[in-house]
Amino acid sequence: MVETGDYIRELKADCAKCFGLCCVALYFSASEGFPSDKEPGWPCQHLQSDSRCAVYNDLSQRGLKGCMAFDCFGAGQQVSQISFAGIDWHQASETAPAMFKLFLVMRQIHEMLWYLQDAMQQPTATSIMAELESMLKETDALTGLLPEDLLQIDIDALRQRVNQLLMQTSELVRGEYANSKYKKKPSGEARLTGADLRKTNLRGANLRGACLIAADLRGNDLSGTDLLGVDFRDTDIGGTDMSRSLFLTQAQINSARGDHTTRLPEGLDYPRSWEY
């Protein structure tokens, strides 16, 4: 069992230990910033036999924003090295269908672990800390199951249970901040595409599921703001303080536009595509 404090490290993608699963298992759409339309289970045209991307160093120049933004939360190396004990689907083609299917499930579990770990770092969530820890341990234990057993898990039911705790965490954390325009806005209802939010008070806001494509958040303070599922594609977060935001992921950061003045939570990296 992984210790709670190690989840940030364990849930970071390590492509060197993965068999290029994201480049095969997933559905791709050229309109979403991928090389071309691709059905799940078929290798990307740029995936090499050594599981490396032939155009990895040119993703930005090619405008492949989908590839640049994607993050598996470490599910790739978990499936490749642990679930399938380092057996590469290139050399053992009979393992490919189950490996690709398991990757899709494992990524969802790792994503839930990321959010649970984030929730457990919130001092104001002490009243539900025991429930969070129990849920985290239960979810983490699933990652060690045999592939055939893990594929039988009801992921939707698990996600619903996890989400209930995340919602409670969000309410506790946001309750510590002054009211903001979007504090009580229901998840998924905020349509803020292209909005200028530089002077909008978003501390402790509920932006869960909001569409912030191409919005301007420069210099804003998102402390205590619930950002679970927010669409940050091309959102300008230059100088934005996100160091104490809730439920922010690497994929969201990868899809946004920031700079060296953007403040990120511990465990998230500055994308190499950002200008400094």
C-alpha cells in the first residue's frame, strides 16, 4: 500500500515505463488537437516500435494540443509494469486487448486517487478525514487486482462514492472564503467561454465543470476554488494564483496558457510549452 504522502509522486506519468498505451487505447480526433482521427485499439501513426512518439519534441510546432494536454495520472506505467508485469503488447499481441481496456479503467481509478489525495491535504476537511482515508485506501487497493478482476469493478458506482466525499470536501474548503459571484453556482452550469475574469472574485468559488475556454484569468486568485472538471483549453492563467485551488490536474494545466508567474499547487509541473 502506498503511503498517503507519496500519492503525488505515484500518480505522475512516467512514459519511459509505459508501452505507449495512451497512443493506442484511446480514441483520437484531429479536431481536438490529435494527429488524426483514430479508433481505440489502433496505434497512432507516430507511435514507434519502442513505444516512443516520433514527433514528441515537435508537438507544439505541429499544433497537437490534445497530445500536449493529455495526462494518465501514472496509469500507463501501472498497467505496463505492475498489472502485466512488464510484458509488452508489441511482443505479446495476445495481451493487447485486455491491456488497452485495463488502461482506460486504471486511468479513471488513478484520477480518483489524485482527487482523494488532494482532498486529504485540505486542513478544513478534518471532519471527514477518516472517510477520505478509508476511501483512498479502498480505491488504491483496486490497482493491485488481477486484470480480469479489476475489469469487473463497477467504476461508475465507485466514482459516485468518491464524488460524494469530494463534494463534501469542496463545501468545507469553500466555506472558509468570502462569498463570490460563482460560489454557489451548480456544477456544469457556468458558461464562461472567452470571459474576462481578471477582476472577478473567484476565491472559494464553485467552478466545477465550468467551460473556461479562452477565458482571461490573468492575475486572479483561485484560492479555495473548486476546479474539478473545468475546461481550461487556451485559458490565460498568466500570474494566476492556483497554489491553493481544489482538484486541479496536470492535464488542465497543460491545456492552459501560463507563464513563470503562474502559481501552481505542489505536485503539478509547468508545461514545457509555456513561455518564460
